[in-house]
Amino acid sequence: MANTITNLIPDIYAGMDVVSRELTGFIPAVSADMTFERAAVGQTVRAHVAPAATASDIAPNVTPPDDGDQTIGNVSMSITKARRVPVRWNGEQTLGVNNGGPGRANIMRDQFAQAMRTLVNEVEADLAGLHIYASRAYGSAGSTPFGTAGDYSDGSNVLKILKDNGAPGDRQLVIDTTAGASFLGKQAKVNESGTDTIQRQGILLPLHGMDIRESGLVVTATAGTGASATTNNAGYAVGATAITLASAGTGTILAGDVITFAGDSNKYVVVTGDADVSGGGTITLAAPGLRKAIPASATNITVVAASARNMAFARSAIALATRAPALPEEGDSAADRQIVTDPRSGLSFEISMYKQYRQVQYEVALAWGVKAVKTEHIALLLG
């Protein structure tokens, strides 16, 4: 085999069609940013965020009002990971498998596909892990969504959260394969979906304002152990996010927990939890905070049980930044280097070849970072 990666690329792509691949619903659904070449691993970069605007009455005057100044906010993001998967062969190994064996080319084809599979799954898992930054949730823990034929209310209600929070278009819903099986089996009538795409092609489709996708890595989150916890008697207005607990109850309320307050059917996601609710600490809810005011009296808090965290979001609410890992200005000892794009996920990997003493090592590598940019535009569909 010639010592160039270019000659390997056809085998690499062939291997992608052979090796098992998990579903990747998050990667194609989020905002992919390829402009982070300037950022080293761990270095913070910032994007601006314009604040909410304030309207005022029009009052004719000689001069326009002296107003309009704003404090522009920002969100930070960084490349947090630079990961590699090695593939190495020496001369004796090559001779052995080429002499009446399966052949090195056939084995390497699948090795490269497995390497990309590994990194794709890591990126997908990082995106799925952003469920802890969602604003609110809909659905019941342990109950698979879309369980009633012809009833899309699970999807429409999680979409309602996004609409109420002002999420822009290009909305996505990424569900696990259990919810996907329910959706495909019970929501696939042509007269209800308006198209025969599900039945003829076996794919999920845009429906009622969201692109519905499946992922093999949707998180099934454990829940805090908090029981009998209550708020203090201060009372909290609509929009409040910091809630102080009374010195009551037992257990924990963890970051990422979904909770409810007595008298309020909304399910809120906790950003900052409390390791011991009996101590009367403070928990923080994701923006935009309370949808219903809490009265000035101790109000019971319920922690929702462990559940699958299917995610609905506007594409712009979640960012994925990827690039090839950085090299020194002088380069390194690689004999060849190519960028290969995985057609299943859309991620582009750097493949390098390092000639060593009587052996050669190939490396499949990627650097990336993920960020929940706008928590108000992310919601959970529990399952």
C-alpha cells in the first residue's frame, strides 16, 4: 500500500458503511461553528448577546429623547477537548494478515470507521449532556412520549415551551430510540402527518414546526433525593430564578433536576442545586424562571423521578465548535495529513500518518467544544 493517506480514503469511506453506527441526532441539529481556529484548548472566546429592549411612549419634542444606551452581554465558549484515536501497524503484522489472511486494507478500513465512530459518539454525548441547561420540561418520567396513536400533544406541548420563551424558528426535537419507535409506530399515518415520508423511508420528519430526529445517546438522568423540601415564606414573583429553601426535608436537589412547586403545573430545570435541602440553602432555576408566582408561605417542592431527557431547542440555542487539533508553527513529524468528512455526522476529522521504526501509526483526531448559548430556547421532553 502506498504511503499516502489519499490512497486510503476510499477504504475509509467503505468502512463507514460496514461498522455499526449509533444514531446522531444532536450533531446535525445544533449550530455548528467552524470559526474557532484562533482558540487554543481551554481558551475562552466570547460572543455578544443583546439585552431585552424597553419601549417608551412617543412624546413630540424639539429633540429626540436622550436614551437608547444598553449594556451588551456576552456568552463565553471554549474548545474543551482535543481527542485522538490511534491505528498502528508494523511490518510483521502486515505480512501476517496479507499472507492468506483478511488483508491489512480490509482491517484498517474498519479500524478507521471505528475511530470516527468513537469520536462522533463523544461529541454527540457532550451535546446530549447539555440537557441540564434547559429552561423547563414537559411530560412524565418513565412514560414514553407519543404513546397514543394520532396524538402529537407531547411534541406540541414541548414546542409550546419554546414558543412561550420566544425561541426563533429552525426548531429541533431530538428523541431517544424508544420515543422514536413510539413515534414511528403511532404517528405515521399519512392523513395525520401530511406526508408518507415516515412509512416509505423510515425516517423522522419535520412536523408542526420542529424537525424530529433520533439519537442513540439521549441521557437518562438520575434525580436528586430531595423529599419534603419547601420554599421559605418570602414569596417569589413570576420570573424569579433564585429560590431559598426552608430548613425542612431531606436529601438533595441537584443541578439538572426537574422540579415542581405545589400549585404550579410547570416543570422547572434546576441550574444550581443544594447538596442538603435540610440546611435551607438556595436553588437557581434556569431562565426565564417562574411562570407562576409562589405565595409568601412554605410551598412544597417535588423532584421529578429519573427520566429520559429528550431535548427540544432552537438550532441557535446550542453551539458546537470543531476544528483540527493545533500544530506547532514548524509542523510535526507526520509524513502525510488529510481532512476526511464523516458523511453520517458531518464532522470533519484530521487523519495523520506517522512513520516510525518498522511500523506506521495513523491518527484520527478532532478538537471541539459545546455550549448551551440560550437556555430559554431549550426545553425537555421527559420519557
